[in-house]
Amino acid sequence: MVSKSYTNLLDMSGEDVFDFQQPFRSLPRFVTSPSITSNPDWDTSNADDSVGPASCCVRKIIVSNFLPLNCTKDEATGQWSFSMDDNQLLVQLKDGFPMESEVVYVGSLNAEVDPGEQDQLSQKLFREYKCIPTFLPADLQQQFYHGFCKQQLWPLFHYMLPICLDKGELFDRSLFQAYVRANKIFGDKVMEAINSDDDCVWVHDYHLMLLPTFLRKKLHRIKIGFFLHSPFPSSEIYRTLPVRDEILKSLLNADLIGFQTFDYARHFLSCCSRLLGLNYESKRGHIGIEYFGRTVSLKILAVGVHVGRLESVLRLPATISKVQEIEQRYKGKMVMLGVDDMDIFKGISLKLLGLEFLLERTPKLRGKVVLVQIINPARSTGKDVEEAINEAVSVAERINIKYGSAEYKPVILIDYPIPSYEKIAYYAASDCCIVNAVRDGMNLIPYEYTVCRQGNEEIDKLRGVDKSSHHTSTLIVSEFVGCSPSLSGAFRVNPWSIEDVADALYKAMDLTQSERKLRHDKHYRYVKTHDVAYWAHSFSQDLDRACKDHYSRRCWTTGFGLNFRVIALSPGFRRLSLEHFASSYKKTNRRLIFMDYDGTLVPQSSVNKVPSAEVISILTSLCNDPKNCVFIVSGRDRTTLSEWFASCDKLGIAAEHGYFIRWNKEGEWETSSSAQDCEWKNITEPIMEVYKETTDGSAIETKESGLVWHYQDADHDFGSCQAKELVSHLERVLANEPVVVKRGHQIVEVKPQGVSKGIAVDTVIRTLINNENAPDFLMCIGNDRSDEDMFESINEAVSRSVFPTAPDVFACSVGQKASKAKYYVDGCSEVIRLLKGVTAITPRREVISQSQVTFRDILEVVS
């Protein structure tokens, strides 16, 4: 039976701390050739060492499933020969990097190599091509690539759900374990390529979505970019994946995540929001996800083509000759071109059915239009691919029999490999190009076609036209292809609608020469300026921008296995130790303690919010110490808080974020301001009622000081949308009222101006100072956004020197996250442990004096 503990396959420890502020030297080069590593020099003795980026040559490490190499083996001699495949995107993107950059490739060879040859080939490939092969075992490669990648991820990312139990489409956990192991091997090989801690790692496509976690675990501040070349499905599709959270969390260990279109990025953001509860926002045009103190940036830019390479192939004599041959063969006919890989998502059959429908309803076009369909070899095998091939051949034969003749075939299927120059020639000779995929991520066919239709002087001369003559092209593009948004002059079609495809084919044939020219010029300008070098340079620039804070943050690592993550916080933010806290507590005499309630003394997820007997006992002990002044500062109403803490006679309470303040049980409730005009409630409540009725799962909480609209039980996206609209609505109608409209965590709150936890804390502090009882010990602990107001108020009071003598300040956040507090504790249980520890210092019997209490006593109480 396969173990289900796949997330613990990795040996990842938690609670490691890594200080980006400490001076240290850059990592030495790990590899001069693969499999030969040196020990990293962690010498930190020289305090003058720079903390900034290293001055050595920066490496760009490009990681993909396969290396961009052509490889063959001479069976007679057993010798391997290799060459860089200049047609591959991974080779072409180097043009976008600075000349001084060293580019190293990590990936698998598209061939099986005997284990005895692997070390020698590794040396050769790194020395001659800067390539580091991964050499996955054959069985692992089968399970990883043909198994999990092609059977699980690839269909799902193309919106294909497993609906047939008998086809082996259901999730296979053993295949995912193979995916984890393969990504781990890739991670080890990337570590061999690391030259310095300022190197950039650029991971490509869905095969390696776990790689950022493996790299981040080993080097917390390495620059990691990830680009997804395939589509990213909507949250409704993606959430069916059993390992959805693990993959999302791993991607979020990258610094920059790239997508082809905004749709794909929007789906990813929706998944992060719905499944992980993360927030995102756009700052100065850049979209970022807040993830444990780190901002993970998103990049939206379609991949480009290498214009120069296409133009050079177009100038070859063989290409020019082939263009002339094709144009002569189809003279007097409109040539439509399709170039697709053979898979079930390319819509080849739908394209052919569109042509069949066009010829059926428009007889005059018979004999005047030809569709040349070039079918590239399938990248995977299986029954679905075989069915797609057979269907395409069957439809093509039917069309040719029905509408063709001995001299004319409406459909020309080229289902065998052809040289690249011949494909370029078809681009240049075709009047229209149609890409009809039902779902596709990176499809560069329209870009390549546009560049080739620009032609050159030799081709113009053969056509008998002046070199200054206008060039034309026409594109028909599926709405579901990644390049579609960038081609605004193309006819966009729904590939599932045969009528829609037929209409587009007819319109393409009916265009005037001037219209063809305008559309071509528009597309050519875009493709020329947004080539592969532009794409690579833009991604690299954004990756540097996303990583600019790496040297100014203090980071912790936490989480096991694929739940590993780095928490980035301000340099002064550290864990509050009981020993340090108790030592300061023991030596001070006027202590002021502020505590939030929900999420601080009781867990946020707890169903029963009533304080436990242990919490009541601890608060009573703290309050009974005459040296202590203890306050609960909560957003809850005063009636509830009074009932819950009725047994704590000396406990101070600041209810409804400080709108009501009571110093002890016998004291009177004080309001934060004089009599308030509550007429605004009569305006606010009907508006909130409308949003409650139209947002299923939402509710209204009525407080004495304000009104709160809750939407935590509503649909996440719809609730957020409604909250944004409600805030805008209320701000307009309450513009002249003495209230503020605030959006919090899944709430929208309207309350009087001048009411916050920060103001309540400031009021208490000033009252004590005015009564000549200024505290020499100040503790404030809370867990959410409203508690940040308390931390900010205390920080300002200290910075303005409002205290006669500076107190010992312990502003403490519950949980490791970005905060204005200086300290943190892990959770509610640690808060209780901390408070329980210091109650040992509080006199419980007169026979025990404070001076007799030692730290050993505190630990005994805690234990």
C-alpha cells in the first residue's frame, strides 16, 4: 500500500532561522564541473564583508524538463554527439540577458544513457555546452513525465477532468511521489550549478512546480523565477487536484511567477485566495501576493519569437525556392495554413469541420480554397492521441472525397516530419493562418507566421513586386490560446462553434488588400518589439525587482516537507523568550499589560469562545498583583466581556475597540468621546441589509458603537467583491457623518471617528502618567490587524518620550508575520504558557517573597 505521507518525503526541518542582516561571504562556486563540489565557505569572521550582492559574474540558471540539446549515439562506435538546438526557446532567450551573464542549463537528456557513461557525459556537456544533465532513472522518468505530468497535470491544466473510472485517469499517489522525487533530483543538480548567492534560477513549466521549495530550503535568498508555459485552470478545476495545496505552496516559494495571459494569472490568484486564504494587490502596476511577510510577484507577458532567426532561415536559398514552388502549386487559390502538434487539445478536427461547413454552404469557394495542415509529431502517446489522429485523417478524407477532384484537394495533410525551412516557406506562402486549439498556453505559430509574411527582397523579387510593396497576412485565432489577447487584429473564434470557424474563414477570404495590410502591420509591430529577447529581459528585470529586499529582511524557515516556507520579517523582529520576559517582569514595579482576546487568549478557530478556567485563573493571578494593571482590549461588546470576566474584579476592559473603557469591575464605563450622534446608523443599517440579503452567508453584527457586516461564511470571491462595493457605497453616503468605514479581515465596519485600539491604549497610558503612576514595564500582545494600532501607539509613545523613564516594552504579535511589534510568539498556547510562567513571580502567599522566586520556579509552574 502506498504511503499517504507524501508531504514528508523530504527531510526538511522547521524553525531554522537565517539572518539576512548578518555579514557573510557569497557562496563559493559549487561546481566547476558536475559531480565535483567544494565545501561552502561560511566564514563570517570578517565583519567588513559586504552583505550586498557578490561582484562575481552572475549566473542565469535555466531549468527545464529537457535540455535544449540534439543528441545522437553512433551504435557502431558507441560515441555520443551533441549540438545546441537553436530552434528552442531556452536557447533563444539568452539574447535578453546581459552579455556578461553566464547561462547554465539544467535538465534531462531526451535519450537514455547507460549509468557507466553518465559521469563522462556530464563533464563533456558542462564543459562544452554549459549543460548539467539530471539523468533520471528510466522507471522514474516514465512515472514522472509520462505518468504524473502527462496523465494528471497536463489534462487538468487544459480543463480536462477525470470522469471515466476505467481509463486510469484518477489520481495516482505513487505517480505524485515520483514527481516529488524527480523534482528533488532536479533541485540537487541546480545546487551544483549555483555560483554565488546572487545567481538567478529560472524554472520553466509545470513539470517542475515543486522545485522552488527544494531550492528555497537550501538557499533562503536565492533568486527564483518560475514561468508557466501552459494554461492555469480556474479554481473550480484546479481544486479537484488532491495535491493542490502542496503545489500552490511550492510555487509561492518562488520570487516571481510568470503567466502567458491575465486569465491564467487571475485563476492562480483565485486559487491562492480560495484555497490558502491569501490576499493580493497591485502596487504601481505590479501584482503581488503577501505570503508570510514575503511578496511573491506575478508577471503577465506572452512569450515572443526570435525574429532574427526566422528572418535568417527565410533568406536561405532552399527556403526561397520552396516558397516559389508552393505558390506555383496553389496558384489562383486561397491558401489557409494550420500548424499544430498532434494532441487532443489542438482542435485539428474542429478546424477541418469548419472548412467542411464553409464549402457546404458556399459552393462558389469550392476549388478556390486549400487548407494545408502540418501536423507535428505527438509529444506523448496513448489512446486519446491515436483517436485524434484517426479522426483528423478521417475528416480530411471525407472532405476531399466530397468536394475534391483529381486536380483539387481542399485539405492537404502533412503528417510527417518536414525540415524547418519548408515550414517557414509554408508560412511565407500562405494567405491565412488558423490556430484553432480548444485550450493552449504557449502557441507561437501566429507570431512566426506574421514574421515570415513580412518576407524579404529576394522573395519580393521572385513574386515580381517592388521591395517597397505592402505585405499582408491574416490570422484566425482561438479565444483559448495564450497569444490571442496580443493579436487584436486577428479574427477570434470559439473553436467549439463550427459556424464561428466557418464564418471566420469566409471573412478572412473576403478581406480587401488594404485591410490585410493594416492587420499585418499591426501584428508585425507587436511581434517585432515583443520578441523572445524582450520577454526574457523583462522577466529578468522583474525578478531582480522582486528580490531587491532579500538583503534587508530577517527570515525564519518553518514547515515540513512540501509545507516548507520562508517567513520574512523586519530585522529586529524576534521570538519572545520566557527567560527574557520574566527577567524584566521580575525587576519592575509598575507593570501595564494589554491583551487582545480572540486569537490571542483563545484560538481564532475555536468554536467555543468563552474563556477557559485556566485563562480566568491566570488573569486573576496577574490582576491580584498590586504591581500590575491588566487590560483586555477587544472588539467584542462590553456586555459579553463583562459576563465572561465577572470573576476578575481588578481586570480592566476596553470593549468595542476601545469605545468603552472600564478600569475594573467596580468602575464606571467610560466612552471614548462625549455624546455621539447615532443618526448615521439609520443610514448605514438599511444599506448593510441589502448586501446581507444579496450575499448568501453574510451577517450583520450590531454594536453600541457601530455596525459590522461579516462575510466569512460567504463565497470568498463574491464576498470580497461585495465588500469592496459596500465600502465604496458607504463612504459616499456617509461622507458628511462623523464616522469611518473600515474593511478588515472578512468584515466591513462602520464606527465613530477616533475609535481604535491604539487610541484606547494611548488613553490608558496618559491617564497613568497624569496620575504619576507611569509604567516601567509595558506589554502588549495581539494577533490581527486591529492590534497593529496598539503596537503603533506604543511605538509612538516611546519615540516621543512621553514616559518619565523609558519602560521595558514588549510589543508582541501572535504568529510570525509582518508586524509593527518587536516580538512574536507562535500561538495562543504559547501566550498562555508565557503568562502562566510569570504568575510564578506574582505573590501567591505572604510567606513567599518575590525575591525568593527564581527562574527555576517559573519553569516548574509552566511544566
